[in-house]
Amino acid sequence: LTRDNKPVIFVFIKATEGASFKDSDFKQNWKDAGKTDLRRGAYHFFRSSKDGEVQARNFISSVGDLRFKDLPPILDIETIHKGCTKKLLNERALQWLNAVEKRYGRKPIVYASSSFILDNLDERITGNYPVWVAHYEKDRPSYDGWTWWQFTDRAVVKGVPGLVDLSVMRVD
């Protein structure tokens, strides 16, 4: 753990989960982030047991319109439910990605761990959408195709209570 001070320039805020859950703090957090110089992005926690289009409608109805400087929507995929095949997981995730991309005119970002990406996501997702990979305690993620890298979940950010995740964006 380093004590280096790094500038925070973007923030991701949970908006929704599954087919109907809406984060009760989202609207206020979104509004507050919009009053700062930070770029903000909203994310949806994906449930493989639910239809992707239904989940996309939940996200879109909660987030509403995006500003020009807002980051693209994020699809957070961390689990595959019992009885769900990899094929069905990918089909449902693509439903969400296609519906959200159509609504916002921006390619969503796909968030997952290195191992989840390598074990479960197919090329239709990893080859067509920016990937935000979670991989801690390593010099670099084991998945090389990342655009964003969440490298810790134990950072301290002034003005934010508790520990937070920190990520970097790849600039090639």
C-alpha cells in the first residue's frame, strides 16, 4: 500500500442491479458528482438469471439522460447463476449492451475480474466493448485486453467515508 497522492478524475456510481433494484443513493450521488469537475459514470450490476433487455430498461429508467462529459454506461458482470450456461450469460449480457448502446449512442464498458473474463465472456463481448478489469495485488492484470484496470479496493479518498476502489485508464 502506497501513500502517494494521486488526482481523482472520475467516479463510477452504482445505479441498478438485476431487473428491478434501484440503488437508493444513486440519484443524490449522481447529482452531487455532477456538481464537481469529476467525470462520472453509472453502472449496472448484472444478474445472469434475468433477461438482459429488462435489466437494460431498469438501468435506463434510473439513469435517464447522460451529459456529453459523462462516461459510458458500465455493465458489471461478476457472477453466473446456478443453471445459467456461459452461452446464456453472454446472450443476456449482449442484450443489455445492445439496448444500452442504442439508447445512449455510446459503447458501454464491461466490468469483470480477469478470471471471470477469461472463463466466461466470449469474443462478441471482449472484442467489441471496452473492458474494465478488476485485478488486485498484481503488477498488471492477467487479462491483457483491458481499457480500465481496478487495481485496489482499499484506497482512501478525501471526502469519501470508508475504503474505495481505485482504477486507472490505459493510455497507449
